[in-house]
Amino acid sequence: MRTLDIKLFRDLVRLWAQALAIALVIAGGVSTVVLAVGSLRSLEETRIAYYERHQFADVFALVRRAPKTLLTQIAEIPGVAAVQGRIAKLALLDIPQFSEPATGLFISLPEDRQPALNRLYIRLG
């Protein structure tokens, strides 16, 4: 061993508590990063599964008035898998738990079936 190696070893033996504390801090940081990456991947996979299960649309376009023939023109665009037109209207809602009126978005639904895009998930009722 060279002289500097011997000195380094002696310093490490003398400062073993500080070296252990530094090692524990590094281990804690590494484990935090590993847990964060795992959580991020889990959230991404859950989001992707939810979007696929409920056919969540990738693109939304709001227009004031548009003919229904526009839907067929949009469906002919390469890469478009599904197109659906709906009527949407904003409204103020008076909710007792809120001090100010809330804004609600009412969206039309097909009468006899689930919508092709943005399917409903009824949690209660």
C-alpha cells in the first residue's frame, strides 16, 4: 500500500461514524429515487390503462356550429381511429357546500348506447 492509501484507511477508521452517516444518506437518496421512478411508472401505466378502457379521446376540438358532414371529413384523415360529435354547454351550478357558484360542463350522450369516445364510468347510482 502506498502512503496515501494508508492515511486514507486510518482516516476512515477514525471517522467511521461520519462515513456511516454519509453512506446512509446516500442509500436513502438512492432508495428515494428508485421509489419515485417506480411510482411514476405505475401512475403512467394506470393512466394509459384508464384511457384505453374508457376510450379517452386524444384530441378535442370545440366549435360553435359545425355541420355533421365535418365528422366524416375528419374521420378520413390518416391516423384518426374514431370521431364523435357532441353538444357541450357550460352552466353555473349552485352547490350548497361552495361559497361561490361552480362551473359545470354538460355534454350530450347517445340515447341507446355508451359513447364511442370518452365512455362513462358510473361510480354510484
